[in-house]
Amino acid sequence: MLPAPSRVVDQIVQNRALLWANTIPTVKATCAGFALSLSVSFGLSVALDFMPRLRRALFPIFVVSQTLPLVAIAPLVVLWFGFDLTPKILIVALVTFFPMLVALVDGYEATDREIEDLMRSMGASRLQVFRSARLPSAMPYFFAGLRISITYAVVAAIFAEYVGARAGLGIVILNAKNSFRPDLVLAAVVISSLLTLCLFGCTALLQRVVLGWRDVEGHR
Amino acid sequence: MSFLEMENVSVTLGDTAVLEKISMRVEEGEFVSILGPSGAGKSTLFRLLTGGLPLQGGRISFGGEPLAARKNGFAFMPQRDALMPWRRIIDNLTLGLEVQGTRRREARAKVMPLLADFGLEGFADHYPAQLSGGMRQRAALLRTVVLGRPMQLLDEPFGALDALTRIQMQRWFEARWQKARWTSLLVTHDIREAVALSDRIYVLSPRPARVIAEFAVPIPRPRLVEAPGAQAHAIESELLETLLQQTREHP
Ligand SMILES: Nc1ncnc2c1ncn2[C@@H]1O[C@H](COP(=O)(O)OP(=O)(O)O)[C@@H](O)[C@H]1O
Ligand SMILES: [Mg+2]
């Protein structure tokens, strides 16, 4: 039986202190995990861009890392790293890292060859070509990847909490389920959706700043 | 010795022979065109000159030295304008100077006074997408010219423009060239353009490209202010005949 929306709203209001206290760990795990995955995927994407042979060697391994079922991996990570923030950060990073890496690597590859030829004719170094041509060319791809990953990130954080944590929206959901409180489960779900929307909005805002040139008239 | 000399230059890409024993020369201050069908290998020749491809066979000397010894000899204008859509026009124009290590402020100070001459005044802060095709092409040319390199390589600079804009641009270009007399190598498949702008014309065969003819164009400038005269017409017909004969042999 599905509780009425009014009841869910009611639960959010009544349990606001509990929900707020448990949203904070989830936000922390999401943001820290995502920051980790961003820095690793960016660093790696640069390395792979400068070393195509490394790319060919490592890419299959990354693909394999994506085939591992999260249901099996998450409990292991929690087992190894305990109930603190660390395993959540790792799981969020594991889930979001690959889409970001692919977005960046594909983005570099999408650089207009004539722009690269032009820069080389100007005497640009490989690094200059990367900074002035390949990196900006990858930005639209980067943001496409970012918007997808950020939605995965929240789900991954909640799932990681569900598997084992002291606090977090995942724990609220778990406890509410165990005490047969679908209204409270849904209240936590609504909060997590709002959180996702909020983060999604942040990326959209960032995109408007970084890709502002695409909003001028003439594009599309 | 000529300013630029190519001798028996050959290029194979993958299994495709693209250039076959190309020999050409360009004198200082001379405007030379390469006329050839699409896909012949004209852009490939430019990639060779600008260091995008290693020299596989033959010899290229530039300013009396082997090409490899001369860095930054060419200012290159690619086939499409290759303006970076994320940079404002002014930042596109200073790209080459920045690559060479000029500070942004100095680079801008150097470019700004040239905008008017290239019909770009008031558009420094626009993005390329906001400009017309002709303006983008002029911006690409200015980006090339501002480097002050000894020689210009122009790859079908007016190829993407509509007919009217193209004629306007050619006229504007001729006037501009007469003032500056840049040593230039122009790639085109437009016969009229080649005759209007060049001192000499090399005709290439379809791929693998060979030089099949060389024409001198001893017509006084400016040539584009009035309608082309009988001499221009005669050269144009001869060029057309040479090109058509080739495609007949290689259908
Ligand atoms: N990397 C490559 N491998 C194989 N063939 C290529 C490669 N790059 C270009 N070509 C071929 O070389 C030919 C010449 O190309 P290009 O120099 O761009 O011609 P043009 O500028 O005269 O139109 C084309 O037919 C093209 O298919
Ligand atoms: Mg070409």
C-alpha cells in the first residue's frame, strides 16, 4: 500500500531533524566521492591522452572494473574500510569514475584536427595543444558526463549506506523499512531526489559559466 | 636558390599514395597557386610543410636551409577557418602570438589596430558563431598575417563562401596583398581565383598528385577591379582544358 503524498509530506515535516541529520553524511559522501572520482579521472585522462599506448593497455581494465556487480563489491568495501565515510567515498568514486573518464577521453578525441594542425603550424608544443585545443574541446563532453554521473553519485552513496553505515539517508531508509514505515521510506526518498536535483542544478549552473560561449546567438 | 623548393616530394598515407614526386618552387614575394581536383592531396602537402606529417621522400628547402632546420617559417590558414568556437575573436587572433610566448596584453595591442583593415572593427568581443562566413574568413586570415611569418600558406581560403561573398573577399584580398606582398602559396580548386591572384600556377593531377602543368600569369594587377580581360580568359580556358583532360584519363 502506497502512502498518500500528503502523508509523506507530513512525515518530512515531523521528522525534519532526523532527516536533516542524516542528509549531511550522505551529502558528504556524495561530494567527497565525486571529488575523488573527478580528480582521479581527470588526472588519468590527461595521462592517457599523452600516452596512447597506455590508454590501449589500461582501458580494458577499467571496463572490467565496471562489470563488477555493486551488490557484491559494496559489502566487501565496507568490510575492509569499516562503517565510516571512507567506504562510501570509495563506492561513489567507483561508480562515477568511469563515465567521467570516458567523457573526457572521448572529448579530447573530438578535437577538430584542423585546429590542431593550425596550432602545430604556429609552433605549439604538445602541452599547449592540449591546454588550448583539446581540453576546451572536451568540455561539452565533460559536462554531459558530469550530469549523468552526479545522479549516479547520490544513488551510490545511499546504497553504500544501506550496506553498512552509522548514519545517512540510506540508514533512514533501512530502518524505516525494517519497522514497516513506507511513509518514512518515501520521505527519505523525496529528500534524496531533492538532493540529486540540487546537485544537478549546480552542474547546470557551472556549465553555463564554463560553456557560456555556446549560449550566444548563432549556436543552435 | 628559390625561397621555397620542393624536390620529388612523395607521401604515402596507409596504403594510399597521396603525393608522387612533387617538385615546386616559390620565389620571395611571389604568389603561387596550386590548382587541383578535390582529394588530390593539396591539404596533405600543407601538412607536410607545417610539420603535421614527416617528410617521407624527397627534399624541401626553405630560405636556403632544409625545412626541418627552419622553425616557424609559415603562417598557415587551414581549409575551414578553424576558429576556436569557445574563444572570442580577439582571443582567436592572438592565439599564435600567445603560443609564441607573447603576453596577452601585448598580443592584443598588436592585433587591435589591424581589425579595421580586416573589416572586423567592433567584433573583437564576439564569438566566431556570431560572425558571417566572410568575416570569419577574414579573421582566420588576420590570425595568419599577424604572426609576421616569412610565408603564407592558404588552403582554399574562400572555398566555403557563397559566390558573391567570395568575389568580394577576393577583391579585398587582392588589394590587401598588393600592399603587403606576402610570399604566398594558395591552394584552390577555383580556376578563376587562381588566375586572378597568382603569379604562377601549378596544376596537380588527381590522387596520387603529380605536377602536370605550370602556368605563368603575366597579367598586371589589380585584376579584379574590372571584368577579366582576354588574356585571363585564355589562361582560364587552358587551365580548364588541362584539368578536364586529367579527369578524362582517370575517370
Ligand atoms: N590518414 C590518411 N590515411 C589514408 N589516406 C588519407 C589520410 N589522410 C588523407 N588521406 C587521403 O589523401 C587524399 C588527399 O587528401 P587531401 O590532402 O585532404 O586532399 P585535398 O586537400 O587535395 O582535397 C584524400 O583522398 C584522402 O582520402
Ligand atoms: Mg584540402
